[in-house]
Amino acid sequence: MARIIDASLTGSSEGGCDPRALHGTWGALNAAAVRGLAYSDDVKAKTDALYQRVKHVVPAVEWPAYAPLIAAINDMKRAKNAIILAHNYMTSEIFWCVGDFRGDSLALAYKAAQTDAAIIVQAGVHFMAETSKILAPEKTVLIPDLRAGCSLAASITGADVRLIKQKFPGVPVVTYVNTSAEVKAESDVTCTSSNAAAVVEWAAKEWGMDRVILIPDEYLAKNVAAQTGIRIIAWHGRCEVHERFTAEDVAELRASYPGIIVLAHPECPPDVMSAADFAGSTAALQMYVEQKHPAKVVLLTECSMSDNVAAASPDVDFIRPCNLCPHMKRITLEGIYDALKAMKYEVTILEDVRVRAKQAIDRMLALPKETPRAFETGRPPVAVELV
């Protein structure tokens, strides 16, 4: 069960849910000093405006510890023609203060394909860095921490996909981007949570089939099946963050906070999706908050997402479920600084694997762009065939 945190109670460290406290940055407030960086007048001038973006989550007393790293990272980016792709699950000082492009997996994939920068630093997990390298092989792609993995990506291999295709010959394979390059290379087309339903519908029509293989997230597959009516063959993979949310959590939230709007990510279990008021990708959730301005809202997804959406919607009261992604939180300001300074850790992919994986991603990117699609809530669960 998620630990529920009321944002109105987090003005102090008492009862708060701060990823920095749990995953190293808080405990390493001397990280800048260790690297010979100090909070000078020059650093203050370079970062004062940036602090306004994160003051809702970073106490003023702590800002001088982060600001020297932020200023140094931004200076190095300009000097080295580098950009940082920051996923929605990054902590706010990374997302808002050093990220050049921010968003979900689909948005970052587009930017990786389009950027003119020579160096891409992936402020996200390893499969995202691989996606950037697949789309931009001529660029140097860095991941600040090699341990930044993903439970979904680890749940399936290229060999697994080959066996699935042997069992279901001719059935199109739609692979969630939360997978390794070798898995993408065995696939027909990739998808993200933003476009999963649209890609499944397209694949069924393109292949003339009434069923589609959608891997590896079991819950995303079940939720897409409920939205599309297409028969789905799925894999038993789950996101370790989203699988912990329950319908009981939603009931507890509604009892504790009458009138709260519950937003859920489609990697959540189907009963959570049914109990929510709105469901969709991280981009869709952000769009909902920015357009609807609910008085009180909870995002059933990774903790830092609420912090980052709150920066753009200060009038909304966020109740934060404390489900952190331990892999995303491997990425820190000091890790990004070290990666750019020493040009580590470079992501490489075998060319044959890269070319085949790119075909699957290109098919996705070539589909008509649409507004991130919401998942209709309240629908009954639909059975899928698990392999």
C-alpha cells in the first residue's frame, strides 16, 4: 500500500515525503563542496530564477547546497554542446533546473531523435538511454548511474520474445518502450503509455488480426484490452512502483479527503483504474491538472511526478502517495555533474540490434501524433492471455 502524504503538511521535514531524504541527495548536501564547488555570488546570480521553480519542494536553507552543482552542470552543457533529457520521475531540482527537455518516454524519444546536441545525458533509466542511442547513434549518450534500471525492462529478454513469436506466429508484437534494446529489436512496433491503445489498434488493423501481443507490462496490457476491445496476449511483467497501488488506497483517499480527484497511471492494476476519476500517461495526467485545476488531487504514480506537476500548478493541493522508484532515484545532481565532467557512463548498442530496434521505434514515431489519450475509467476488467 502507498504511504499517503498531504502536501499541505510537508512544509517542514515532519511527515514529509522527500525523495532526496530517502535516496541520497539529502544525505549528500556537501556534494558540491566535495567537488570544489561553492555557493558564490556568481552562482547565486545564475540560479536565483531557477530556485523559483522548485521552492515548493526545496527549502531555502538547502538551496546553496544544490545551486553550485546546477550552475556547473548548466555551464558544462553549453561548453560541451550537451543536453539533458529529464523524465517526469526525476526530482524537481533535476527536472526543472538542469533538464533541457522534460516529459514522458514518448516526448523524450522525439527529442532524442531531433536534437543537434553532440552529447545526450539521460536523466532517467537505462532503457531510456538506450532509446536515445538507438535514435541518435552518432551522438554520445551518457547515463549517470549504471544501476538505474527498471523492473519491467528486467522482466523480459530478447530470447523470451522469440519464444513468444514462435508460439503465436504472425501475431504483431507491440513492445512497451520500458524494455531493453534487444527486446525492441525482436518487436514489430513500440509504444508508450501515451499511445499504447492507439498503437495496438493500428497494429491490429495493419496486420489484419483480431489479437495483438503487448509486452511486458501485464497491467498496461489489461487496461489497453479494456479500452480497445482487442484480444491481448500479455507477459507477466509489472512496474514495482505502480503495482503497489490498490483499490483500497483509492477508497482510503476518498474517505480521508472528500472531493479529491484521483488520477491513475495505466501501469496500475485494473481495479485501481476502475476506481480512479481519470487515467492516462504521465503527460495526460499533467495535462489534466493544468487544464482542469482540481482543488485537491492525487496522482497514483511515482512520487516526484506530483512535485514536478505542482511547480506548474501552484493553485492545486496535491496529496502525494509515497511510492518511489528506486531506479529513477539513482540519478542525482552530483551523478549528472560527474557524468558530464568525466564523460561517463557511455551507452553503446550492437549495430545489428540498434538497427532492428530502430525499425520498431520508427514505426511508432511515424504514426499520427495525437493528444495523449485518456483511459476511460470505471470499465470492467478484461481477461488477457498471459504467456
